[in-house]
Amino acid sequence: MSEEILQDAAKVFYALSSAARLRILSLLDSSKRPLHIKAVSRALKIDYATVYRHIRALESAGLVEIYDVGRSRVVEVKDPNTVKELIAKASELKQRAVKN
């Protein structure tokens, strides 16, 4: 595999390595619409700056998109099916590890 492919995979795995980021993805997926970052912060009871850093990691991995709406920043999951597949695969791998 090329170095670029490995670096991209590392970004995705890093983004998914945080329970807070997974909660953000879950919230965005369940909302079925883009959310203001402030709304994400309030819903998860995490301060705005921390949520914004987590969302930037998710954006860097290509999992979410951030855009401006007026003076607000809005975020949405780029491909909800991909996120669900990644989380399901992680769960499957964990179950296999426990069985062995």
C-alpha cells in the first residue's frame, strides 16, 4: 500500500478513536440534517471549543463537512452509511477478538 493510503487510513482511525467524536457522529446521524456546532455542543454538554476541535478531526478524516450559514458554522456527516459501516466493522472486530 502507498504511504498516502496509509496516512488517509490513519486519519480515519484517529478520528474514530475518540468516544466524544463517535458521539458527535451519532448525534449528527440521528438528526438527519446539518446542525450548528453550538447545538452539538449544547446537546452533548461539551464546551464549544472542544467540540470544534473534535469536528475538525472528523473533517480532516473526510467524515464530516463544515460550512458557513450566515455567521454560524454548521456540520453534517458526509456519508452516513460509511460511518455506520466503520462502526459496525469495529464492533465486529472487537467481538472476534473477545472470542479468540
